[in-house]
Amino acid sequence: MASPDLKLDANTELSSRRTGMSFQRTRMSADRTLMSVIRTALSLIGFGFTIAQVFQKLREQDIITKAAAPRNFGLALVGLGIVMLVIGIVYHVQFMLGLRHLRESMREEGLVHGETIFPVSFTLITALVLLLIGVAAILSMAFHVGPFE
């Protein structure tokens, strides 16, 4: 028959592993939240840029005489997408730093193992790249310079 100490150690080990896996699930959930922010921001940036470009081309071909209102609407959509993306990135980084801090304190107390690392999220890198593209798009639209002109 197994000793009570051995059974307690096995239970503690299983609990520690479950807690470690819950940190991984929470991390993946935060990534999914950032992905939904990316999808929405990408839609806003894409629609805004498209609206502005379509009406700009129509004005250049003298099909319409004024394109200021659609251009401003497009700029507003792109700006909204950028702001939303910045807020999502800041929230994600703050949440992940808090999660890392909590995990580290639990590791120091011996409640979880510290064998797995928390690498930088690929979703966060994607969000930062989209942010750069969005800033380039709005600069191109507002000042007629850059890669999208």
C-alpha cells in the first residue's frame, strides 16, 4: 500500500500541472482576444483605405468634383482601426505581464513548475505589423506620401 506522503505528493504534482496548464489556456485566451481586435482593426483600416482610394480615383478622373467627405470618412475609419489596435495591444501586453508576474510568484512558492517559458506571442507581433501598416496607410491618405500613394 502506498504511503500517505506519496499519495499527497502525487496529488500535489497533479494539481501543480493542472495549474500550469490553466496558465497556458489563459494565455491562449488572451491571444484569441487580441486576434479578434486584429480582425476588427484590419476591417476598419481596409474599408477606410478602400473608400478613400475609390473616391480619390473618381475625383482624379473627373467623374465627381469633390471627394473630401468620403476621404474624411475613410481617414476616420483608418484612425479608428489604429486606435482600436493600440488599445488592444496595450491591454494584451499589460495582461500578459500580469500573468507572467502571477505565474512567477506561484513558481517561487512551489505551486507550479517553471519548466515552460512564455515566449512573445506571434499574435502580438502580427498586431504590431498591422499597426505599422495602418500608420503608413493613414499617412499616405492624409499627406499623399508613402508606399500607398
